[in-house]
Amino acid sequence: MAETKTVKKAVKLAAKKTKAAVSKKTAPATSKLASKLGSGFAIIETGGKQYKVSSGDTLLIEKLSDIHKKGDAIVFDKVLLVSDGKEIKIGTPYLVGETVGAVFEDKVRGKKINVLKFKSKSRWTRRYGHRQTYAKIRVL
């Protein structure tokens, strides 16, 4: 049920952005993976989240394994939707045979979040911080 709502939202978004995707100039494709995406956009899933990507975009993605080094190629095969500006392909839930390529650029850490736990009337407090690690990638 939730997947169909996501797909319906993606279709509406694709219909609105189709004209913008056609007129938007992008860098030329640098690999076979990028040629599938071309000048349009795709919606991919990684780390339990969905991202709208187009050629040349830079993203911060959570939950990418630590084995990647700067310049490594990454292939995302969980593609939910692909639009080339004229035609829209929607997966159920994923498109078979469609991939989106990216290059690993850097490992960065987000802003520190301070967490305070407190119980009233017992003088109990705990304070700790958290910094999320992100992978910075560039879509081909």
C-alpha cells in the first residue's frame, strides 16, 4: 500500500518536472551507466530512503559501507522510476535491468546532535552526542 502511494507521488512529480528535465542542460555522459540516465532523472532507493537523482548531482547518503575509496564506482540497482523527458518507466517496485552509476567522492560527518535524557523527580539525566556519517557521491 505504501509503495503504491510512493509511486503515485513519483508519477505526479515526474509529470510536473518533465518540461524542466527536457530543457535542463547536463554534462555529457562519461560511462555506459550514465547513458541510461541521460538528461532525465531517476528515483533510486538506498539505505532505506529514496532519492531523486539526475546526471551530475552530488548527494549525501547514509548507510553506505566503509569499503569504498575515493574514485570508486558505485552502482545503484534499486531504481523505482526513470524519466528521460519524454517517457516515464515505473517499476513494481523496481525496474529490472535499470541501474544508476555514481562515483564515491568522500566520507563526511554531519552536524553534531546533542541528546539529553531526563527523568523528573529522580535527578536522573544522561547527555550524549551523535554525528552521522555520510557518503558523498556524484551521479554520472
